[in-house]
Amino acid sequence: MFDVAIIGCGIVGAALAFELSQYDLSVAVLEKENDVSCGASRANSGILHAGYDPQPGTLMAKLNVEGSILSEKLCRELGVVYGHCGSLVLAFSEKEMQTAAELYERGVQNGVKGLEIWDAETTKNREPGISEKVAGALYAPSAAVVIPWEYTLALAETAVCNGVDIRLESAVTGIEKMVDGYRLQTQTGNVEARYVVNAAGLYADEIHNMISAAAFRIIPERGEYYLLDKKMVNMVRHVLFQCPTAAGKGVLIAPTTHGNVIIGPNNEQIDSRDDVATTGQGLETVRNHAQKSVPHLPLNENIRNFSGIRASSDQNDFIIAEAKDAPGFFDLAGIKSPGLTAAPAIAKMAVELLEGAGLKLKEKPKFLPRPKRTHFTELRQDEKRALIENRPEFGHMICRCERVTEGEILEALHAPIPPRSVDAIKRRCNAGLGRCQGGFCAPRVVELLARELKISPLEVLQDTAGSYILSSETKEGSCHE
């Protein structure tokens, strides 16, 4: 029997697994997909918010500010690239300047440091490409950007290195109360645990309802994005927001740590929790709103559109609590924005709740880092030559756009959480993330996956279960003397 079972391995589940892995505990993570960070945690804006937006006194406000501080330290320790760029909330009228002032006061109440109100001249000098109609802005220096799936993977891999058992393709299909814990029915067999934490994101209400009376409802909200080519890297210097509305923080424009520019999202309530399609209407909404901030958006440099689904709920705050009629079962639900920022603080709060419920915590004498990855393009020329001499696979360039070598892909394939698909390789190594979006490297990545996983190329997936790339062989090759 495990001490703790975590359902879901998005950013919140991974952060909790990381936190618990520092103690002498047996921990299992049950993830329904074939990789970590396959839901909202991989398809979002990647913004670490400063914390001026949530209402004072809410869990969102408290954990946003705490998480912002923790995230910078965690990224440094885990080797996750942290883009400390700051953010601007742009105002386009005197009324919106009043909104910016209200956000400033709210941020001060929440404990956000360094907030400033800029006038129009200062704002335009600091961000030259923005609209001439800007009347001023709220500047938040502590805002930053990360690549969300890199962050999630780093947390999860470190947890695995410290004894956490992450079980992929293990969707929870039923929960049974036992005398001393819970039995979780999964696709890969039953798992028993003394304590259960529900971090199932879009399906958190369904998981909760398996063992407890209905207490909340998850409301899926889709947001669509543009991703611009790296040649646009200097287009904006900060994360650019517009004044928020009841629908959320609105359409943003932001640099990414990979050197691209991300634009979006819109906000659309949908019926399906899995519908990540992009639509002409949705992208037009994003474009029109974004052009208010930066009128001359070079959308001809768009290399990809995508969408993600927020796990909003019918509550006005994060849901972080023990189920009233299921002792030892905890919900971490309704974790929409600023969930990415708050995740490490949510994890610490969850550990406190578990300890309060009777979980014994004893720190491990030694905590292991995850294996370091080789980033070939970041090496000096002499380091590259020496590496290729010892390991020739680093001399084979697989992805031309992102300059990713075979050696880097092989390292990923033998990491603590090996990738099982072409997109999983992309999330680890950036192969296929560039301008051609895998047009050149994808066939070679398929070959490497088939070889290293010892499967047929016909079994290689593009992404999640069932997303096969090849259907059959078209012809057989032969050798002739």
C-alpha cells in the first residue's frame, strides 16, 4: 500500500509529487495519458503571474504570490529556463487607467513587490511596438515566462529520481473506501493508498464524485493561440496584457523562453473537455484583440496555432480541501490561471493538509537531482568536438530548425520518464518545434522511437493514445547484387 496516491500529473500533480518525494514516503502518481503534462499544463500561456489580479483574501491571491517566489527558485534548481521579463497591463483610456490603479492597490494588498504605474510616454519608450493609443500601464517586474511542459517534466522527473512511482496510461475508473485508505481501480490494475489527492484537472469533479457527494463542477473553457517564428523574438519585451474583464485576463502577447512570441487566448465555454480544435472565429477574436495592443502584428510569421482547455469551476476560488465525507481524500481542483504560478505553493499547502490528516513526514537524508541534459547548441566549439569524438550520435543533426542532435534525443529516450511519442520528443528536446514544425525531422524521430522502444514504426504515435502516424507499408525494399 502506498502512503499517498496522486491522480493526475499536470503541473499541480507533478509539483506535489516533487514535494512529497523529499520525504520518506511511498508515493504513486496515476496519469491517464501516455506522458505527463498532456492537459491544460502543456497548452497555456506559460506566464508566471505577479499576483495583482486575484481578489485579496482568496487562495488564488495567497498562492499566486507565494508560488511566484517559489517558482523562480525551483526553476533555477531544476534547470528550467526562467524568462524574467516583467509584465504590463495596458490601459487605453482614463477609465482603464483607473482599473490599472485598482489592480495596483490590489497587488499591494496581495503582497506583490515592485509594482509601478507608468504614463503613456514611459510605456511607449519601454515597449516601442505598442499602439499609440496606449494611455499608460501597470508594470509588474516579478512576472516571468516558462515553457510549462518543461517545468512540469522537470518536477516529475526529479520526483521519479527520488522514488515516486509514476504510472502512465493509468486512468482511474473507480474508487473504493477501505478501512485504512482507498483502493483505486485503474486501466493497469488496482492501487491502494492511505491518502489520495485528486489533481485530475478537467476531470477533477468526476474523480471526486467517485467517492464523495458532488461538491463542485468543472467548466471547460477553451483558449486559442498563435505562435510566431523566432525571428519575431524582439517584437515585445514584456508580457503584454490588456485590462481584465469578467471573462479573464484577456488576450496577451508575450515572449517565450524558446525565443518565439505567443499570442492569445480567447475564452470560450465548450461542452467537450477534450476538444482542442482551433476555429476561424476563435483565432479572429484573438487577432482582433491582440491588434489593439500591437497594431502591426506580423501574423504572416505564424508557425502554429493551438488551443488549450482551462479547468475552471463553478467556485470563485481554487478548491483545496479534504472531501467532507471521505477522510483522507483531498481535492486540488478548479486550478485555472494563476495555477501554473501557484503550483509549488499549492503543493506545499497540500502537504500541510496531508500532515494534518495524519501523514507522517520525515525528510530524506539525501535528495537526488534529475540527470542533466546535454544542450548541444549551447556548448563551445571545443566542447562539441570532444563530445562528438566520444559520442558520435551528437554529430548527427536531426532537427535543423532547432539544431537538435540524435544524442539529445537518445538522452531523452533513456531519461527517468521516457517519451513515447513524436510530440513527447518535441516537448523534451524541441525537435519539431521550429519553423517547419517537424517537416524535416519527424521521419527520423519516428525511426529513433521505433528503434529505442523496440516497436514497429507503425506503432509510433504522434502524441496521445491512438494517434498513429503510419497505417501500413506501401512497398518492400530489396537488395540486388
